[in-house]
Amino acid sequence: MRRSGFRLSELGLSSEVLTPAGLRSLSPLVGDQLAGPVVCFDLETTGLQRGTGTVPFLYGWAVVSGDEIEVEQWFLPDLGREAPLVEAALQMLKRAGLLVTYNGASFDLPLVRTRTVMTGLERPWPATPHLDLLPLVRRLFRHRLSRCSLRRAEEELLGRPRVDDVPGSEAPERYRNFLRDGDPAPLAPVLRHNLLDLLSLTRLMDHLERHLDVARPQPSDWYSLGRYAEDRGHLQRADVLYLGAESESPPPLDRAAALRRTRMLRRQGRDAEARAAWQAIWERWRDPEAAEALCVGMEHRSTDLVAALKLAQDALSTAPAGWDRRFVKRIWRLQARLDSLGLLEMAAPEPLPDREPTEGRRPWESWLPGGTSYEAWLTLKRGRGGRVAIPGDSGGPRPERRLKALTHRL
């Protein structure tokens, strides 16, 4: 076992960072008090998979006590002596009031559970609250990070590039060399790498807490902060952040924020504000979702069928694949309702399209902006669930993988 201690001030951190009041903004599992200390956890293993052949050979723990951090690193000198380390790890997990990891929910903790089975330890799994920082980093910074690895977050968010640090991918080979040769010297950089990972977790928590409370974030961060606030139920702050994103963020984040805010207003029952927001979105971006929402309001609330029909026809002229079919169906329905009321001539519409398939073609095909284009073909494909023959098509099979990729992209 290797131990080392640090003061929070040495790391540039305040003692308030790792208190329940500070951590509550990062995890809903944190209450007014913690049942134990905050413990950061990181493993170094013989491989990067979670299978039964992957063995943790280094357990790293950073236990926060007051304004100090005590780091313990447990090393496995022989693969046949794993059980005591696994049992000690279970005790440490049980002791923690909050466990903090980076990708621990997908890798570290499942691997420890696998090792309890493989070593024959029949112990109940500790019900320790767990804060995995990777999903938070992805949610808040994925739009501007080249990768969401801990090392990249440390460099691009914290501004602390590592110098002379061994990549974690080299740890398995260095450990295998140790088992073969018995020379511990090549493992020293691995222990240092593990230590730096643990300290990075504490610095990253501090950065995330401050970022969530910032008054004027970077232009591209308004939207992600708004989504986080909305997911946590802080709707008033989410409203402010979405409005900030509409005016400050670059495309397409400004449009995405406007849509999220308007949907939120609608769910809150703030119908007048939602209608005004839909109208602004339609005028600024000609967004099909905004047009559809306005059509619904005109048709079912204000019963202005003529205005709803004109808007649906206007939206159809620029609707992307997938939305065009929805507007065609709406136009049919509105024309039919106006015709039944004797008001169809007032709307001066185009002729009502034939509702029966003609010569193997869907009736709305003639309404599509692209006609028999590839986008129109995709729309028909979605509607029928099978391959659709169109003029000029060779009839040969197309690779399914390529079709799915193109459909997803559109």
C-alpha cells in the first residue's frame, strides 16, 4: 500500500467544494448530510475490457477528510492474491458517503463486482451513492470537447495539460512485464498516472460546481446548461439560459434552445407565451415543428381553418423529408373540413389531391418538394416499411447499413 496526503489549498480548492452543499448541484443523491467521506476511486487493470479475464492490479482511493485528501494506492503483486484486495475494496465502498468516479458506472464498479464473483466472495454490494463525472462532462461540454476522456477534460476544461505522463493504455503491458521480470521500476509512472487521475477528479468537481452557477457562460454553453437546469427541475433558470442561448449561441444551438424553451412553456401551460415563441421560431428559422404547433392552435383553438391551411401550405414548400408527409395529411384534412363547411373556395387552395394510389404511387408523392427525388423516396420508405420502386430506380438491392446511415443523417 502506498499513501500520500494533500491539503485542498495545495490543489487550489476550497473546503466548501466537497461538502454536501456544493455537491448537491452535481448529484440528486446528495442530501443535507453524507453518511461518510467523499471518496474518489480509480482502477488500473490488466486490460480495457470488463470480462472475467480483466484483473485490477491497482486500486486508487482519494478520501476527503475536512480540508485534507488522503490518497491510498493498493497494488496487487501476484494474481493469486486478489481476494484480500477485493474484500478491502468492498469495505472502502461501504465506508464512503459518496463515491466519485470517471466512467465508473460502466467500467470500474462492474469490474469490481465481477472480481467479487471470480474470487468467491459472497458479500452484499454496498448501497453507496455514486457520482460518475463522465455523463456530466458529456452533457455539459460534449459540444466543444474533442473527446470526453478525463485527460482531455483536464487539458481543455481545467487548463492543466499533463507532462511526462504515461498513457493509461500502457498500464496492462507494464504490469505484465512486472509479473514476468519482477522489476517494479516501470510501474512507477503507472502509480503516478493513477494519482493524477484521482486529483483530477477533485479539481473537475470544483470546475463543474462553478460552471453550473456561472452568470455568463461561453456562447456555446448556454444550451447545455439550460438542458441540465431543466432536467433537474430548475425551470426558471432553464428559461433564462435558453433565452441566453437564443441570442448568444451559434447555430444550431440557438434554434435548439428556442425549441426546448417553447416545449417547456407548453408543458407548463403557459400557452400565450408558447404561441408567441412558436411564431418567433417560425419567422426566424421556418422550423417545421413551429409551423405544426401553430397550425394545431389555429385549427383546434381559434378554429381559423383558412389561416391554418395557408400556413400548412407555406410550411410544405420548405418542409424536409419526413415533415412533408405530415403537412400533406394536414392539408388534406383542412381542405376536407373547409369543403364540408362550404368554405373551401375562400381559401383559394390548390386542387384536393387524389386519395387513392395511382399506378403504384402514393398520392402525396406529387406534393413532395422533391417529387421523385431521393428525399421523397426516403419519406415513402418510412411510410411503408418496405422498399419502394421509383422512376429511374434500377431495382437492385442497396446496402442496408448505408441506407440507415443516410436516413439517420437526414
